[in-house]
Amino acid sequence: MAKLIQDIWILRDSGIVVFHRVFGNHLDAQLFGGLMTTLNLFAEELSSGGLSNFELSNKRFSIIKKNRYLFIANSSKDKKVKKVHQEIETIVQKFFDKYSEEELNDFSGNINVFSSFEKEIEGSLEETIRRFQKAFW
């Protein structure tokens, strides 16, 4: 199965990024989380449901909101939106399977609790160029 998702951020509805995996460090994750939360709140004011997708240059950002968390993933614009959303839904399910409602409700701000989540979803994420290069250099 082709990997559809390039980068992913999981944020609380407060804007705190609890998990992210990105190709490069182009932007501070917490700054991105605050911006995305604000955009989604603005979109919710304009229409019910908030944002579900938006595009920038050659990337599409897809957003799913569930249980006070935003799951934001980007992919190439040539990937089908429905397939990307299905992949994000799979990630959402894995997240809520791994972390109990009690753990999520008792979140104290320590995002290290979520650091092992990448292993759960690595099958959904495109590999970084650096990992490829390490294999050959």
C-alpha cells in the first residue's frame, strides 16, 4: 500500500501539539498548532464543522477533529482526498486505542507521553529522505 501522508500533527483543542512527525523543521510545532487551532475556530464560526482541507502550493492539509483533538496531516495534492481521510481515520483510531480516555483527560502538558506513537503509525507515513540516505551513506 502506498504511503499517503507526509507529515502529521496531533493537537489538543487548546492548540498544544502532543505529537508530530514532519520531514523537516520548517516551523515550530507549537506555533503551527496554535495557528491551526485558531484557523479551525474561525472556520467553525463561519460554518458548522470547521476546516476539513486546505491547500498551499503543492501540499494539501487534511484535518479531522475528534474528542477535543485535531489530527492534521499533509499530503501531495495528487493524492485522493477520500483516501487520505481514510488513512487519517485509521491513525485517529490507533491514537484512541493506544491512549485511554483517562490518560487523555489527565494530560498534564508532558508531550513525551506520546513520543512512542510514531511506531504505531509508521506504516502510514512517507519515509524521510534522511532515513533513505542513512541506508546508503
